[in-house]
Amino acid sequence: MIESYKKIFFIILFISPQISESQQVIYSQYYSSPLNLNPSMTGIGEFGRLGVNYRNQWTSIGDGYNSYSTWFDYNFLESHFSFGLNFSGEQLNISNYSSNHISPSISYGLDLNSRMIIQSGFQLTYSSIDFDNSQLIFLDQLGPSGLIGITAEDLNNFNKKSFFNMNYGIIIYNEKLWLGSTIYNLLQPDISLSSSKNNLNRNYSIHGGINIDQRISPSFNLIKYPSFILFNIGSYFIFSPLSIGFWYSGVPMSKTKNMDTVTGLINFKNKSLGLSYSYDYNFFDKKLGSHEISITFDFHFYGKKLPPKNVRYLRCPIPNF
């Protein structure tokens, strides 16, 4: 009976307009998943990058809510264009809910002067949602002793949905500072699994930070949803090749505190490989903690000897890049 009520809880969670209005995964290590954060960060590394992200949250409920992202991008320095591709998805096994996304992106960088670059980018996404409606439990199926029969609801089309979406972003940076912004859900697609419409609302993000002597790198990420503002603030502390980080994430102006978390991170980075692990501690319920792992790898296709980095390009100061 407890498992049945858990299923009901997650059904409400995912079909509620307030929850599904974003359809956007928020990684605690948001700069280790740059194509999810801001399409203008496509190709912001030296040449090419390959990354993998995995997030497991609400670990005490079933096997949690699992998110993943596999991405790569490449910076063609002479043309100022960069291209990227992101494969991402989410899965909730307790209700057999899953969503998958394919997101190509393109960006263009413009040198304002020898010490500052502005870069903008677009990301097109094709998404598909799958839902096993045999796991749904409705109120007309419940009685004093538990389940009593089948539902009268029409579930013929309540199992699959596909749609296109688009994001736009811009970032400006020099050797120490960066400031970026993203508009998500430009196409505002209908994501409803039923006959009633449920269009995604546009969300907005502003993010930035500063790198102080290559050792301390405070940063923030503010996301404006239709009904609340999520605020992330914290810092990396770099002791090359290791670094640690601490962040607060929450809705400080709201009376609801179940989104308030503190994140701790440890990262290893050598010349081409980066490994990160982080854990989110939830103040409201410690059982709602989240694990996150990120792997990044830098590469290039040039066999010949290259000029020094400071001659070829202006490095973005965001850590892990």
C-alpha cells in the first residue's frame, strides 16, 4: 500500500503544471554541463571537449530521479564558429517515466578587443517523453483495503509525446570575469500527454562569476521560473590539480524551504581530464539528497605544433574549462 501511494505522489508530481512547466534539469555542477546551462558556451574551451554528467536525486524514494547528459563541442578558432551536440534524458523507474533529448547547438564569438569576447548561441532540441500508463493509480481505483479495480479514465493516448524546442544564450568574458544569460523554451511547446494543452513557459537565467588569482572562483546562477526564482551561489577553491566547491541553492524569498540545499564538490583536473563528484544536502529532508558525477575530456584534431595558448585564444575563466 505504501508503494501505491508513492506512485500516486510521483504521478501528481509529473503531471502537475507547476512542476512540469520547466522540463529543465538543474545540475548542481552547472558549469560541468555547459550546453545545458547556456548554448553560447558551445565551444568555449580551447578546441574540443567531451563530457558526461549523471545526477541521482531523491535517492531514498525508489532508485531516485536519474538525469544524464553526454555532450561534445568543438571550437573552430579561425572561423569564430563552434558546434556542439548534447544527448540528455531523465528517468524515474518507479513510474516508468522517461524523457530523452537531442540538442545540436551553434555559437559565434566576437572579439570586442584583445581582452574581451562576446559569444552568442542557439540550441535546437528534439524531445520525446514516454510514460507507462499501466503504472498510474487514480482515486476511483482506491478503497478502504487498497486497490479495488480499474480506472474509468481514458488512457489511450496518455503514454508518449514528442516536440521541438529552442534555447538562446549569450556570454561576455575576459581573463577574470564572465557574465551570461539564457532564455529557455523559446518555442513554448505543448508537452501534455493528454488532450488538454500544457505549454512550457519561458524561463530565464543569469549566471556569472570571477576568477581570483586562479585560486578562488565565486559564481552565481539565478533562474527565473514563472512562479519562483531559484538562486545558486558559491565558490570553487582551487589547489591544482584538486579543487573543492561549496554552494547554496534555494528560493530565499519564499516561505517554502524544501528546495534549500547546500552542495559540496571535489574535482580533479589535469591537462585534459576532469573528474568531479558533488552531493546536495537538503535542509528540509536529508533523505532527499542528490549525488552528481561529471567527467570532461579536452581534445583537438591538430597534429602539428601549435602556438602558445595565449596567442591563439582568450581563455574563459570559468573553472573546469
